[in-house]
Amino acid sequence: MRRRRPYVTAFVTMSADGKIASVVRDSRLSCPFDKKRQHALRASHDAVVVGASTVLIDDPLLTVRLVKGPNPKRVIVDGRLRIPLNSRVVTNKDAETIILTCSDNSRSEKITALLEAGVKVLTFPCVNGVIDLNEALLKLREKGISSILVEGGGELLWHFFRLSLVDEFRVTISPYIIGGSDAITPVEGHGFGTLSEWVKLRLTHAIRCECGNEVHLVYRVLGRNA
């Protein structure tokens, strides 16, 4: 029987020129309505996923606060076990936290400390510190997680798109120009080359935000050879 992975939605808020953070890592792009949308999306998914860099830079809670709804499980992709033990996804007990890391770390004292803090840790094969996301998603599905919201960062989203693991892409266009070749874009990584390699999308919804100055776009991901 073929193993099924969770349904994956990627969500970002970016400036009109395609940046999610400036060169000094200022990422305050969301209006109050966009923040509520983000929290509603969290409440409608079984798990919210971010990379270790997001935890290191923002120290997010990844819980549902601006709307009524259940907290999703918090899944942190951390191949090198970089997140600190005092980060809020470790110390806050409002939602379950799962760390995905490399099998090479299986005997790490850091894992012992995370387990003692009540965090679940799953290990997977890695190449250069990059987790086998295909296998990780299948394992999460086996643990009852059927829908995932990926909130970033850019490197993690690159690997999700590179492996064709995204089903739906949501992006809010915020009314700012940030600029800067070193500013952060929604999808980082090596990038795809020619048109034949690019991920193709189909627009399903275009929603003008209640603030009147932002647009939220919903795309179905067709894949790289559609």
C-alpha cells in the first residue's frame, strides 16, 4: 500500500517587490487582517512547520492567538540541532513541539535535554545537514498529521518546492518596496534554472484584504512538468 504524505500549504507575506524581510531582517509586513488570516490557517491545520533559522531569528510561539481555534502541533526542521533550549517552542507548553533532525544526532546530549523538556524528536537520514523531507512527511502522516502549514523560512520552502512537496501556495502582497540584493525572498536556495524547471501555479482565489491595501493570492501547485 502506498504511503501518503500530509497535504502541504505554504504561506508567506511579502513586499510588492518580493521580499519577506529587509537586509536587517525586519519582517513587519503583515497588517492586522493578514495576521488573523495566518492564525486562522494555523488553526485549520494539524501542524505548523518552520525551519531552525526562523526560531533562531524570531523565537515564535507558533500558536493560535488572534482567532478562536485549536493550536496545531509545532514542527521544527532542525538538521543540526541549532535551536536553543530556552526558545519558546521548547519552553511553552500550549502546543506539542516536534523536532525533526538528522540521524547523526541520535545520541546527542541536546536530544536528551529536549526530551526532558517534553519535546518529541524524530531523526531522519540527512545529506549535508538537510533532512529527507519526503520521509519526514510520511512519518508525520503516520503520527496522525494530515495537513501542514509551512511558514518558512526561505531555505526550508526551497527544499519543499524542490522536492515537489507543496500542494497549495498562499501569498499576501504587502504595500511596500524593500529592495536589496541581500534582502530575504520567500523561496531561497539554489533556485531553478530554465522555464521547464520552474514550479507552475494556478491561481484559484484573489482576495483584497479588509485593510484595502493588500491582496491575498491562493495558488494550486501544478508541479514542475505540468
